[in-house]
Amino acid sequence: MSISCQQDQKTSDGWELLFNGKDLTGWKPLAGKADYHVEDDAIVGVMTKGTPNSFLVTDQEYGDFILELDVKLEGNTTNSGIQTRSHFDSTANNGAGRVYGRQIDIDPTERAWTGGIYDEGRREWLYPLDLNPTAKTAYKPNDFNHFRIEAIGNETKTWVNGVPTSFVIDSLDDSGFIALQVHSIPDSLDGKKVYFKNIKIQTKDLKPQDFPKEMYVVNTKANDLSEAEKAAGYSLLFNGKDASGWHSARGGEFPEKGWKIENGIIQVQKSDGGESTNGGDIVTDKQYKAFDLSFDFKLTPGANSGIKYFVTLNEETKGSAIGPEYQILDDELHPDAKLGKDGNRTLASLYDLITSDRNPRPRKPIGEWNRGRIVVTPDNHVTYYLNGFKMLDFVRGSEDFRKLVAGSKYKDWDKFGEAEQGHILLQDHGDQVSFRSIKIKEL
């Protein structure tokens, strides 16, 4: 429906127009100083040098809604966004103010994360499109792109040009304003424009569209399985209450010391910093072949731990059990980060074999929760993620993998990392490290 022919703010099919096609009635600027005006039935935001992120926000706040609009961004070296259920802190930035809340990203750069969900002014990325790489091609550069955003209950789902892009379950902000962003820019982009048109919203009798069952869901609620995750085949490896499904890697029951389960957290206790010298490692009762495993972890200063998989327990070891490892480490304070080769013992690395992406943005500060993810496909392709960012990938048993093993501390273990199946292991390295929201889907 063309806005130029729209006379009323209400339509017969249950939509309400948020933009009348003529002026900025119902909207106000906040934070930065970018200019917003109307051109040819579109709201135009003008990129302006020397100003922070600028926003045009609705006068009204919204709770549950379905929002649709079309957006065109000039150029491919900066981004824009659509704020949902957002707020304004007038005291931030020395009184200039800051908009904060979930933003649906518009990203024409080579990274191509359009439709991903970013928490502006707060937690940063919630759903980078590394989690849904097939959606990266949905965006059309220098053209109008159609966005659909469903914010219903704690669920936010997005589409770009009809392609499902992201799915976040998050209990923060059950209402707030909607806003259109003009990003801060280098001087060279001064005068470039962002166009927003055909902006409409539904707030009653909401009928959500179907979403692919196989879409990865970022669920920020601790130890929770949403209906979508259950339908996709995920289950909790840690129920948030007790040690069901886990036992000591040394055999027998769950360790009597060295581990604590409390307040929805399973925690390695601080001891002497040695490898498996206190409570020892714990492993799942069940063994797994191909899987999608995610887990939240929180480090204390200088701490070391890890998640291992394809752990058979057949090897006789004095320290930790043997298996490929997702390294969990305080890279700044723990000496292990300086050992190995080229940083291959740092956070989110394949320990002693492959160094993780060194981009600092995925790494949350020590003492905050991080989310790790390990995906092993039936054809032995393994991918590591940290807070939604892809950190590395490799193929188990490939020639390249075996060459890496031959040059590592694992060179003397026969066919290291190539077991057909194995346990998943949480490592006791003598430092306090917390885990929660450990969930798995067998592939």
C-alpha cells in the first residue's frame, strides 16, 4: 500500500500507520543531531559528521506488536537500525543522552548482518547473523528492503525481504518506543541518506508468521527451553537444580567436593589451580555423535576451564580426561594464554590446535556471562561460536586436522579427537568457573 494514497492512520486490515507520508507528526528526534525530514513519501535521515548515533523515536510506546516498513540505505560502509521497545537515558553521555534497547540491524557492509538483533547502548550483539549465515544474502544494497519485526511476549523475530533472519527470547523491556537510527559516521559519509517508508504496526489480534523450526534461537532466560527449542529437538543437559545426567570422569557418582550447584548454576570451586586435583572433571552420562551444544559460562579473574567432547574415558590420564576442547580462559591473567602456538590456548580456541578469531568484540568482561556454542555436523565439520560470533571451524579427521594434532601436545594419542562418539565434559582446572543454560540438540 503506497503511503502517498493513505489518508487515515488506520487501515481496514488492522494496521496503524506510524508515518502519515507528509510530516513527522508522532515522532521526535533524540540523542544525536542528524537531520530528519520528509522526502517523496519517506522519512529521510541525513548522515551528519561530528555527531553520535541519532534517533527519530515514536511519541508512543508499544508492548506487543508486529511492525513492517521499507528501508533504503545509501552506500555500503556504514549501517542503520530500527529500535524496538527502547528507552532514553537523558543523563548518559554527559547529558547528551543515550537511546538503549533492542535494535534490528541494517548492515550493507561485507559482514552482512542485516536483520540481526543488537542491544543498542547496553549488551551489544544478541543475534549476529553468524548464527544464520543463509540470511546474509537477503539484503538488497542501495534499494528498498522490506522488514518485518514481531515482538510478542519475550520473543522477537525478524524477516528481511521475506527471509527469516533472527529469533531472540529476552525478558528485558516489555514495552518502549520504536525508533529509526542514523548511525555516527566518518566525515567522508556526510550527507548520505537513509530512507524509511511504508511504516505500519499492528498491536491487536496479532497473528505471528511461521518461523523455520531449524532456526537457532538465542534464549537469554537461564536454564530455559522455549517451545520453539523443544520443537526443534533441544534438551537441557543441566536442569538448573541438581547433577542429574552428570557423573565424575573418574567413574562413579557426582563428585562429593569441588563442585557446587546453587541458584541455577553449576560451578567449579576454587582450589589450587591444578588440573583435576580437587573434584575432578565431570561428564555427561550419555555419549553423543553429532550435536549442537550451547552453554553459558562466567569466569573469575585468572580462571581456566574448558568444555571437552568426544571424551571416551578410555585413555589413562592423571589430569584431565582426553578430548577436543573449547578453551575457557581469562586471556589477560592466566599464563596458559601465552603458551601453545600463536594464541591457540586462548578463549574459544580449539585448545592447543586452532586459535579463535581475535576480534575483541565477542568477549564479555571477566565476571559477566558469555555464551559458547559448539556445532558438530554428521560429516564431522566443527564450528565454535562465542556470543554468537563464529570463532573457528575445522573438520575432524581431515588431513589438516591430523597435521595440527601431530604438532600438538596430543600427538601421542592415537586418532585424537576422532572417536565416533563420546561424553561431553566440564573441566575442573582448580579455578572458580560457573556454567548454566547447557543445552543440546542431536543432529
